[in-house]
Amino acid sequence: MPFDPSTLVYDARGLIPVIAQDHASGEVLMLAWMNAGAVARTLGTGRVTYWSRSRQAFWVKGETSGHVQRLTEMRVDCDRDCLLVLVEQEGPACHTNRRSCFYTAVRDGAEVEILRPEA
């Protein structure tokens, strides 16, 4: 059965949250948003394409930074209101130049930086 992006549950803005995870290590890299067009572009090109809420435009991951995400698999959650993209990540995923956007942990009531920016 072919996949139809219109069967996903989008929010009032027409967006769905997307978790990006490294396909090999399982490391969670980032959370971003897609609309139906971004889902279709990602599946069509194999380059992960998000919807930039601030710019109101498509955002192909790595287009300007070179830190490309290549899609290896897209998964739909049980409620069809969240996506998981398994990716081959080239370079850091975070705009802060860290491997993951989740570089701060809360430990014993304090925030601790657990990932430094890549050189």
C-alpha cells in the first residue's frame, strides 16, 4: 500500500513533529517540524527536508551548513501525529555545532553540558 502524507495528523498550523535519530548508533539528534510538502520532498529526494517555522519555508538539512541528513527510513507513530526519521548524519546535527541538539542534561537538579561543540 503506498504511503500518503495526507493521512498523517498535523497540528492546526499544518505541521507534525519529527525526531531525527542516527540510524547506526540510535543517538537522538534533533526535533524539528514538517508539513505535508516536506514529508513528500524528504521521501522523494532522500534528503531530509523540514519546515522552518521562523522563515516559513522549506529547510533542507545541510543545504547551507553541509551537515546533511540522508534518510534511511521514516517511521510513523501509533497515533500518526509524530514522525521518526532514521538518518545518516554528516557532521553535527545542531546549529550550535554539536552532534545533537540534546546537549544539556538535568542531573541532581542542575543543568550539565554533556556535549561540546565539534571542532
